[in-house]
Amino acid sequence: MMNTIQQTVYEAFGLAIQSEIPLPELPPVSHAGKNVDVTVRLASLSRWDAIVSSRDTNFSNQAEGFVFRMPDTATFCVQNGSTITIDRLPGVSTEKLRLFVLGTCMGVLLMQRGLFPLHGSALSIDGRAYAFVGQSGAGKSTLAASFLQSGYSLISDDVIAISYENGVPLVYPAYPQQKLWQESLDHFGQSSSGYSALHDEYDKFAIPVGDRFHNEPIPLAGVFELVKTEEPYASIHKLERLERLHILLAHTYRSAIIPRLDLKEQHFSMVAALAGELEAYQIHRSTTAFTAPDIVERVVQLVRSEHEARA
């Protein structure tokens, strides 16, 4: 019987992604003359049921690929950095599947392809990329939104894909969307009306960024770690190499998966190289006052002064 599933080709992280499920977050590209790098498909993975259900983590690295199960959702298999297979449970929405395809699956796929995924937001400032990382709730996306309001461009939100070839760290653009909590929208005087709520996170919304998206690979110049403080003001502190190493390790996207992929040595080598190459800072941001606009101003002044000092 002929397969009538409609497949669309999208672009993200420098990859052409052909998918059997719609991925409206990603910009579509013409398939004509375009080699497909990644295929997202729906198929049975029942042969792995006994293995993934017997493990506390629901993760298993097999010869076929990295297999994991999300309860009440689907089983996923990520293979050779080129294929994502989804075995969805009955009644599970495409919206819910997309969260895992563009999250955990994409993080694993990037690792399989030799890229380093950071968990945070990346912005283009004066022709260079800067990554903003931090624990959940640190304010990464809120700060990124404040940069966008100041005229800067988003490169990635959530998963930051970094390659390190020929001694130059590059960030590959993700897709033109942010995820913002209702509280963040309130700070900017924006209504959530007209925005889609993320599945199972009803107070968090998908916000298209339109032309405030940088859609070409761009050199990574520095990393900022956001840390919450009760002080009523923001401050920025430069970090030494060992501290930079710690930050890159601590904020690797889905870092617990790396040992299961047998990539510990490769991962540490790349992190150590990046720690020696990049500038890194820690931002103390207030939990008692909205300091994002002030942080934007301070960060821009800092990176410009550092760039002038190296010129």
C-alpha cells in the first residue's frame, strides 16, 4: 500500500530535517536539490519494550540507537545522528511529541553528530554569539526577550548547538521561537492571547520572534551564567578557566545521557577546549526587582569593551 504520510523538510541547527509529523516551530525549506540530514518518522519500536520498561531511567543505548520511553507519551529511538523514530501511544497529541523531538531527541542527535549542546539561550551581539545559561528559573529566556526588545537577535532558545572545528567555536541557529512564562510576559506588558501554550505547561507559551532571528552560523565569543540573588541590583563577575570548565559541564544539555552514549571522553575534550577559548562571566540577578534591562546594558558594555581590548 502506498505511504500517504505527508513529509515536510524543515531547517534547524544547520540541518535539513524531513518529518512525518508537522514541526511548525521550524522554518520549512525547499526539498528541491536539498540533501536531507535528519529523518523524523513514525514506526513501531515494540521490540524494545522489555528493555526500556525494565530500566529505572527508561533510557537504553542499543546498537540500533539510543532508545528512551516517556511515560504516557511514546518510545523514541535516535540513531546515527540522522534518524528519530517515534512509536506514539494512542491519543497522544502531536504537540506533546514535538516537545521531545525538539528537546531530548535533538540533544541526543546533536551529540551523536559530534556537536556540543548547551542548555540556555544564545543571542547575537555585534556579530558574535553569546550563550546565557543557568538553572531552571534563573531567567534565561526572560533576559533573551529583553535583548530582543533592545534590537538584538535570537540564535537559539533552550538547546544551543556548538561545533568546534579548526579552532573556531560556532553556534548553529535553532528556530525563530522563544518559550516564555506568563510572569515574563507580564514584565514586558504582553498578553498571552494569541500565543500557543506548551503542552502540559499551561503557563508557558511559544513566542515567535519573527525577524529578530539570526539564521546563519556565528562564532561563539562568550558564556554568561545567570545566578539568582536577593540583592536589589545586578552584578557581573569574570570567571577563571576552571570556573568556565565547571559551567560548561554543569549546563550541558541532558548531560546525564552522555555516559550512556559512551561520549564522556569526547564531551570532556570539547568542553576543556571551549573553556580555554571562551570568555565566561557570572551574572547575579535580583529576585526582588526586575533587572533584565539593566543586565542587557551591562552585558553589551562589557562585551564591547572586551572586544576593543583584544582588537
